[in-house]
Amino acid sequence: MGWSKNEWGLTAQQTKFIEEYICNGYKVGAAYAVAYNSPPENASSNGSKILRKPEAQRYMQHIQKERIA
């Protein structure tokens, strides 16, 4: 059984990571550490993998548009 995904095709942790990423000034490692309660050793590389997902790109665009409106 896999993780449940939202309407964007992202898990709750992926969604939290993206929101943290945008709120904290696009710092990948810090956002990943918060969302996944993870030590920073692999945070940047794991976070970068999420950011490359098309679902993540669409969700980031959505959030950024909402912040402007």
C-alpha cells in the first residue's frame, strides 16, 4: 500500500516540503528537514528530487500564483 496523495499527486510530506521551501526563501535542505523531520545530511539531494517532479512544479506554480493574487 502506498502513501495517499492529494489532488496534486503529492503526499502530505511532499506538500509540506514545497510549502516550507517557498516560505523559507527556497532553501531546499531546510525545507526538507522540517517536512520530513530529517537530519540535513541528505536533505538537499532528497529535496531536489521532489522539486524535479512535474506534480511538484505544478503545485509550486499554484502556490506562487495564490500568493500574488
